[in-house]
Amino acid sequence: MKYVLLFGGTMEPEERDQNPAMAAAYERINQWFDEYGRKGKIVGGHELKGPHTATTVRFNDGKPMVVDGPFIEAKEVIGGYAEVEVADLDEALEIAKTWPGQTSVEVRPIVEH
């Protein structure tokens, strides 16, 4: 089964890069990706640029409208994701529990067509 792990955070990538205390945390994150990548569990994923770079397509009466920004009121934003291939939800959760990042990991199954 495939799941996506959505990594929540409160810091823009640019802010993180200017924060020397975050260097050690990101070293642990890189090690985490390396470890699960070598085990064949991570099959995709990327860090995302900050929410200020987002563009949203909203539908009003079926008509698309393009607007700048995510326009979701939240202090925490998705900063990146990993796609994992595992036996079941329990294994995905065990991997998520080892995440060395800051705030949260949302685990969701991927619908494969």
C-alpha cells in the first residue's frame, strides 16, 4: 500500500535557512530520508516552497478562478511530503513516528487507479 506523509511546520524555507539552530534538525531529516530510502520505503517526496508561492484554482458555479495564495487560515502549513510503500497503515504510522522534524505528520492513503 502507498501512503503520503505530509510534514507540517510553521517556518518558511527561507526562514529556516537563516536559522542556524535548524541546521542540526535538517541534518536529522536528511538522515531520515536516507535511511528509509535505502530500505525502499520512501518512493517519492519533496520539500515544498513556502505558502506565499502558492496559487489556488477555486471553482465558483463551475467556473475556475485563479487566485494567489493558499487562503487556508492556519499557523501550520505543509512543508513537504514523502510517498511511502508499506504493508499497511500500522507500518506507515511507525515510520511517521520516527520523523525528526518539528510539528506534525499527517498520514493518508493514496488512491491508486
